[in-house]
Amino acid sequence: MAVLICVALAATACTADGNDPKPTGGVDQAAIEAVAGRLADDPTEAAEQLVAEIHSADPARSAAATAELLRRAGHPIVSAKGPVVAMPDQVAMYDAPVYAELIPLLAAATRAGDRYTVDQFADLLHAVGLTAKKATFAQLTTVIGGWAKAPGDHPVFVSAAAGVRALSAHRQQVLFPGADPETAYLDPLQTVLLLGHATSRFAEVATDGQPQAAARPGLVDRLLGGGVAHAADDGPCKALSRRFGPAPDPVAKGVIDTAKGYLKDGLIKLLSEEAQDKVGRADELWGKSSAAASAILLLLGARIALTADKTSTHFKHKAGSRDEHVLLTASATFDLETALDKIDCYALAGVSVPKAGPLKDFTIRWSAIQPQAGTIQKGGTHLLKAVSADSVKWTRGVKTGDDGKATLELKPPVEDPDGEGEKLTGQATYFASLDKEGLPFELGDVYGLLSNPVGFGVGKNFDLLRDVLVKAGLPAQSITIEVTYHGSDIVLAQGAGEVNLILAKLPKVYVDLVSCAGVAGPFKGTAGYDGVRSGQLLQMAGEATGVHVPKGFAGRDNKISFTPNDRPGPQPFFIMKGEGGNQFLDGVIRFYPFLNTRAVVLADNRIGRPVGDVEIQLAGSTFPFSKLSWPVVRVTADPRCPEVRYTHDGT
């Protein structure tokens, strides 16, 4: 896969040939060296520093940091006209040169929050032939989460993996099987790093800086145009091939034999044993995505800017009012931010770049994530929905006009009665993406059998490119609207159970708390124990198990009121002390970090949606001999909370 970057040759002996034309546009070597010079020696720390720089306020420094991270991850940095800008240390991805001219675009798209879903990444792996069938979210996040964490893993893999994880951490996400597939995503830089390491072959970098005899193109290179373009003469398009070790088999040389931490080692385990054996014997499989991946990165030039006339609103208090409506505007343009008319060398040789400007007559697709959907009271299943006149835009998309713009008008529901209950806040996140069937290139013209300076390059990659680009689509852009409303977001934390003290029992310990304001609380209600008369046997049983049951009464409940803090993790609350002032009953609530859609039927036949769990602890610890943990659920009604109905008017 080809990626986009221009990195300084910090800490390596390989520099651009003096006879090579100077690269134009994109990131330059001096900027990369300035970023690289202040990095930690540890590859994980260095990757984390680079991610912080990528999201800094300086776009030029962000682009340079993007380039350095890619270089450390194994991507050669080249110019679209042929010269090599920078090479990785020791080993490099043979099939994944990155165009320096496209690096500022990659950095900008990453900073702007452009996103590919994990499902789209699975589509990419399937389209290039790595997986026989599409991998699941859990499979891919398991592989990514465990990538290059073992002692002794090669720095090129550690740098890439640490960079991917740090990019997720920057937006407070973790890629793991339990994450919410709707909200966990890959930014464009993560997509580039992962696709490169999933599909490329590795080669030794020539350490003496001397030109090497170029290997003859393999069959796949000749037919697909993947990998490095090898010109017949010694022109600029041959510059990259001179930087790799001797022919004919760069994959089997030197440190590559013993390098540990390959991402593809984890990915091929998703295949059958027969398919794994085939992959192990067919190096061509790893190289055939080069031109396709380069094209995907070029497509980042198709930019969507998503704006709203207001970023917060409130449920309506009067039907027919439009003051609370929100107007979203998606502006689609093509702009590489660099002067690049035609790519002369490497994987996209011969491709003409579209002119900058608005993208007219392109279809914008809309989607949304509304975590509150189905949790607020009757009629309030959406915080926002499209107005009647725009409902067809929501289902079928909308074409951009001459100015490249498309709009979507949204409305909140009406409160009845208005202003009753808690003032609550929800968030509706909307996404706009260019339709994947409408790419800003005419594939039949651009990716056909083109003549170009190296004789092939894109060549017959037409079918592969069409398949990959249409399946992958384009990254989406998002905007979040804060929506306030009055009413009840009802969360119950309740349960009861028996405590077996071996020699005696507490027939019932219980908790019954409700929040009318969602997981933020406050939670109010009662908790305690019941149904037992204190006696010598009970006290002995308690002492034997370390549970100090109060003497002198058969049960007790306490009124509880507690508000969870805003930190992740368990939320403890006090229930009551035992004999001698020792710890007796305490509670803890744990909220899930993701949306759970499974249903729970409560004792009174209400349907709840789990948001966490509540546990009663004895003597400050989980009691091992009894089940004292129950789901914390959202419900639509409870007599302790005000009832408000919501309806969407006809606007």
C-alpha cells in the first residue's frame, strides 16, 4: 500500500542522491529533521510525542510529524516526480512508498477528524485479497490491540503500533473487542499505517547509500503496477529501487528474517490453515495493494467540511416553532493544497490530478449516532430528526450544488408538558460522507492502460482499483449537536439476594436506587438487609466470614443519596456500618464504557437497557459465596420520576 509522507533521514546513513531532482511541494527534509531531533530514544515514547505534534496548532509541524511517524513505521518517502526524500532505518516496506506532496493533506484530514470505520478497513483487507471473507470488528480490534507489544519486537513495528494506539488515545478511544463499533473509528493516518503493515513486503535498506542493481519487476508488478516502478533507464523513477538491498529476494534478507512483531502474522491467523499456508508462500499477495492504497490517499483530496448554524438546541416547547431547528451544511471540495497536475513516478504514475474547487453533483450521504435513542420517555426516540421536507435527503442522500454544498435541516421533538422534570443534556453526532460510487476521478479514463514514464505503474490495475475504492469509500466528517430537554432519563440500580454465611444466612440484602437524570445522578433510594433475627449463631457465622452483622435487630435500611463522580471506574457508595462500627454493607456501581442494546426484563416486567452493574459488598469486599451483583438499567418510566411525553410535529 502506498502512503503519503516526506520524512527526514534522521539517524540513517541513506540520503537523497545528489543527482536526483529536488522534490517540490509537500513536507521537506529540514522540517522533518527539526521534529525528529527532539524525540525520545524509546520508539513507543517517540511515537506518542509525534502524535502530540500531529495534533498541535502548527499545520507545518503537524505535517512534518506525520512524515516522521510514517518513516519510523517503515514507509519510504518519495516525490511524485521520483526523488527519494527519506528512507526508514534498517527495513522498509517495499510496496509502500508515500508521496511527500500528499503528507500535508493526510495530516489535515487526521486533525480534522476524518474517519474510516473498522468495517471499512475490513472491506479494504478483503478487497486486496488478504482475507477470504471480511473480518469482524472483534477479530480486527483483537489483532490491533495486541500488535507489537512483546519484548524484542522490531522498532519499525513498535513505532507503527504505538502510533496507532496513541492516535486513538488522543481522542480518548481504545481499539478493543468491547468498544462500541458505532463510535470507535480509524483516522486516515491510522488507516495508512495499518493497511501498509497488513499488505506490504519488507526489504532491507541499503546502509552504504550506494545504488543497488535494480531487480526486474515481478509478474505481479508488471501486471498490476503494484510496488515500486522500475524504469528501464536510470532516471528519477528508479531512485527508490536503488535504496533497497540486493536482488532478487529482498524479503528474505538480513534482519527481516528475525524481525518480530509483524501485524500480518496476527491477521493471517484469521484465515483457515490452508489459506495461511498460501499466504506464507505467496509474497505477491502483500504487494498488490500499492497502487490502490496510493489512490485512497489521493482521494483524501476530496474534502468535506461539515458545519451547523447552531451547535446546541433545546426540545420544543411549542409545536410548529422553527427556532430550535438546526441546519447542517456539507461543503465538498477537491484540494490537494499543493501544485500537482500529474504523478510521474511509482504506484500512481500517469494519474492526472483533478483541478481544485467545489465538487458539483456529488451525492452526500448522512448518518447519525444518538446514544440517547430509545432511553428517554415516550416519543423521544430521537434527539433530532430530519424535517419532513428533508426526509428523502436522509434516506437517499442529496446532490451538491454548483458551490459543492448540500444541506440537511433537523428538528427536535416537542415536550408535553414543557419544562417539567430535570434539565437533561444529550448529544447527537451527525456524519456526512461523499457517496462511494461518486469518486472525483473517472476511473475508466484515469486508471486505464495508460502510457507513463515508467511503462506501467498503474497499468492494468483498473479492476483492482475500482473494487478497492468503491468498497472503501471516502472518510466521513462529523459534527456533534448538544441537545437539552426537560423530563426524565431514568436509570435503576436495584437488586436483592441471599447471603450465605456458611453457619447462618442473611435472607435478604438489597439495593433500590433510581436516578431521574441519567447516569450522572444523583441516585436516591434505600439499601440494607432484612428477614433475620440476630443471635449467637449468626454472630459466630459473621465472625467466621469476617462480616460484622449488627446485633439486636432483624433488619435495617438506610436512605441513600449519592452522585457519581466524573471519573471512569467503580463508583462506591456507603450503605451501613456493622457491629462495633466495622464495615458491613457497601455498594459500588460500574458503568459500561459503551452502548449496550440488549434487553433486561425486570421483576415487574418493565424492559430495561443495561448501562452498567451494581454490587453489594460485605466487609468492604466482593462476597465469594453469594451472587450480589445486578444490572443497572435504563427504563422509560418509574413512579419516582416525572413523566413527560415527546412528539415530533409536522414541520
